[in-house]
Amino acid sequence: MHETNGRRISRSSAGRSRCGSDRFFGGALSRRALLRRLGVGSAVLPWLTNLPSLSAASGDAGARRRLVIVFSPDGVVKKSFWPAAGSLTAGADGAAPAPLPESLAAFEPFRDRILTLKGVHNRVRGDGDGHMRGIGCLLTGIELLPGNVQGGSDTPAGWSSGLSIDQEVRGHLQADAGTATRFGSLEFGVLVPGRADTWTRMVYAGANRPVTPVDDPYQMFRKLYGGARDRDSLRSVLDPIREDLARVAAAVPSEDRRLLEEHAALVREFEQELAGATDPVAHAVPALEQGVVIDNDRMPRISRMQTELLVASLAADFTRVATLQYTNSVGQPRFTWLGIQEGQHDLSHEPNSNESAQEKLTRINAWYAGEIAHLAKRLAETPEPGGDGTLLDHTTIVWTNELGEGNSHSHRDIPWLLLGGGLGFKTGRAVDCGDVAHNRLLIALAHAMGHTGLERFGNPDHCGDGPLTGLS
């Protein structure tokens, strides 16, 4: 069951057999062949990507694996973030497990599904300040290019000199008809400044090719579903294709029909929420003052809207690779809904002896954890289309940060928390990896997504013996 604003939508049970038949569906058909046979327009194609019968016809018969990378900025408070190494589900001598650290408390319902990795460091050096190299090298594992973006007293720098691991995996999946999806990857944002500089981009399609996240839910909705949609004209994307969808529903097996109906119900529900949102959601960024956005107080609302679109995208098999970026490196949101008036970046530069700042930063990271836990909950309550279990069983969320600690700009102990079963890693553990470069973790993520031919990624000097071991 899915609940939004008090309304509940029933979803089909996972693993139901495909037992329906009809006068058109006599065997495996491609999506476009079915549309031609039914005489319906191509606008219906996005609705067919997750139908089990048509997926099988396209050669996608295996279990789907999905990767979602979530970024939050400015480091963590170590004492309230890192659990003690060992099992997270069992205490000593049969005792109850220790409580999760305060920053991770929201993951209590998922403690058997999380894996924390300490001792994984970003060793990439070169041009740029700590924040720039933190976010620009986080998913690329390689140095920034020379440039004219000045950060602090450090050497100026430009964009990354290589592509990011999500885009590497995207390319691998898109090269195979059995795993290719409509979008390849989707990049979501929450209050990411509109300006383009090294502090605001973590995804790269290649050297000097940053990818801009979409942080306006209305814009993302248009990207996913098309149709005439803006804040003034909210005509449903369903209206023009209602008759075509009905013809397709009558021509596919019963399980496919259920999925079509549930996807349409989810989209209709989201449209109703958008129609009731009279205040603008997108934000403008002041040209001069870094990191300040005028829609600061809407951050929780935008986060939940983007979460719903992300879940719908995975359920519809629009993509199997996604990123969700909260603000930016040197992020300066003010968590007024938590009673915190100072900007996050300002707080992160306070010394560890400032207990008030440490307490506020802990609550800020606990809020980010809560949003990720909400994403996990939504995935866990959404059945895997045409398969067993739920979306969370086939998806791994990776939560990370550009810094290990904000006031020192440390790139040691970069936070890595993995949640879900998509990559087949052994969860319910806090692992101390010792002292390894994060390039090896990036390679391990790619291998777990089926890209096992990747031997080096980013700067080869930091790749050691290849993928990080001990995760499965």
C-alpha cells in the first residue's frame, strides 16, 4: 500500500503469475510491435517499460539491479555518525544490539539492510580546494582539470577530468538491449544552485562534461511523462492517451494490466498534489552570495516530491541508475524546520569543541538520514514489477558526502552508507575497511551492477588490487 496525504493506493502482490490472455496477445511482442498492432501512438511507450511480458520479449528476463547514489554536503560529526565495527543486528553474548548512532537513528527499521564502510578515503589530490575536490572527485576518482574557479587560497580548478561511476555503469547497461532503459540515468536534485561551478556538480558524462541535476519536480515530471505541464497549466498527461492506454490494457496479460492501472493511479495522484501546490516550488539563486536559495524552507517538501518521482521512475523501469543531490558542496541550507537558523556550511566550520554546533550538525545529518530512510520505506512498500520481493530488494541506495569532516576539510573516512539488496552485499554490518582509496569502492559498485570487466576507474594509481573486497 502507498499512502500520500491520507489517500491509499493498493499495489499488486509481488510474484503473481502472468495468467491473463486476450485476443491480441498471443506471444512475445516488442513494445513498438504491440503499439503498431493496436494502432496507438508512441506517447504510450513510457508506460510499457516495466510490463513483465514485454520486458521478457526484449530479453530482460533476469533480476533487475538498481543503483541510487545520494549526496549530502559538508561532512559529518564523527562521534554521532560512525557505529562500532561489527554486526548491527546482534549484540555480544546474545544481547540486544547497540543503538544506532544519533545521525543514523532513522535507519532503525532497516538496520539489517544497511552497511557502513569506514576507512575509505578520497586520495585524489591536485588543483581545487577541499570542497571542490571533494564533490568533483567523489564519483569520478580522478583529478580536476586546470581552470579559473578559485576556492579559498587553493589553486584554481575546473571540471573533473573523467566521467563518474554512475555514468560508467549507465553506459554499460545501455549497451545491452536487455538492460537498456528509456533514460539510462536520472539526476535528481534538491535545492541545487542554478549556477554552474565545480561546487555544484558531482555527475560527469566525461572529462569536462558535468551533468546538471534537475531540482524542480515540475521539470522532472515533464521529463518523465511529457505533456503540457507547468505551474499555470496543469492539464493531465493522462488525458490525451487515456483511450490508447485502455486499448493496451485490454491487450496484455492481467499482471501487466494491474501494473498499468497502478502506474496511472500513482501519476494521477502526483498530478493532484501538483495541482494543489499553488506556491512556486523552483527557486532562484542570488548571483553573488554563494549557496543561498530563496526557497530554503521548502526543502522538505521538494525532497518528498523528488522521492516520489524517483520511486515511480524505478518502478516504471525508466532507469536503473539515479542520483539524488541535496544542495551542493559548501551547501548552506538553513534548517529552520528543525529550529536551526545558521547555515549548514557555517556550522560545519565550527570547532569540535563547540557542542552547540556539533549538536545542530548531528540533527542536520539525522534529517538527511530520515529522508533517505523515507526513500527506502517507499521502495520497500513497492512490489518489484514482474518479480519477487520489493523495489528495495533489487535496489541499493548509496549515501555519501564530499568530506569526512567539515571543519578540517578531511577526505579521510568519507561517509559511505549502503542500504538495500540491489547489489548483493552483506548488510546489517559496520565495516572498517582499514585504509583504502575510494576508487576501489567505485569499482566494486560497478562490478555489483554487472560491469565486471571494469578493472580500473579514475586515477589508476588509487585502484590498488581492483574492486574493494569483503562486501558480499
